[in-house]
Amino acid sequence: MNILFMCVGNSARSQIAEGLAKAMLSIEHNIESAGSMPSGIVHAGAIECMESIGIDISDHSSKSIDDLDIEFIENLDFVITLCSEENCPVPPSSVNYLHWMHPDPANSSYDKAQAAEAFENTRESIFKLLKKFLILNT
């Protein structure tokens, strides 16, 4: 199964989803993430919240859908978008599309404790959605 997680910056939500899905699924599944306007970095808060549960995403990079392998894109089974108030990326029309609305935890108005809580809440919500998704689709 080929799964693409998308949000705008590909720095937090879609990176968390990619890391969780790769940890939960076998290597026979192809899982990637991308953004419509990649930030160029994976947010430190995303790396830290995943590290706290033993998943290392520090080698991930923020990328555009155009940076992904064309064969992967042409054979997508699911595109899952994770944005909320911002303009979500538009997935290719020929795939199964799911939208899991999540506010961006990388909110510059948060203090350190609020940011950590936002990243943890995002991770836990995506984890629960992934468990349901896997029950229905694997």
C-alpha cells in the first residue's frame, strides 16, 4: 500500500504521521509525506515528541510532492491531509482521500509548555486515527 500524508509546510503534522505509520506498518508499505509549501525543515517539536516515544524522525526532510518518486505518486492508494484552517494541498483525483483535520502545533504564539502539549496532542490524535485506518484498510 502507498500512503502519502500531506499538510502545508511538511514540518510537523505530516512528519509525525509518516513516522507513526512507518513504525506501525511493515516495510512492504510505502509511506511518505509532503507539503504544498514545504518549510524546508522538520520542526524540532515534532522530532522531540516522536523521540519521546522511541521514534526517530530526525533524518526526515521537508519536501514537496514534486520531490517524491513518480512511480510512488502514480500508484498511490491513499492521500491523507492533516491541515485545518490553512489551505490544504489538493491530492491527485484518482486516489482514496481522507482528511484528518489538525491545527498546526507549530504555533509561534505558544510558550514552550504549550508547544510541547500541542505536539503531543497532535501525535496522540494521529496515532488513534492511524489505528482505526489500519483496522479498516489492512
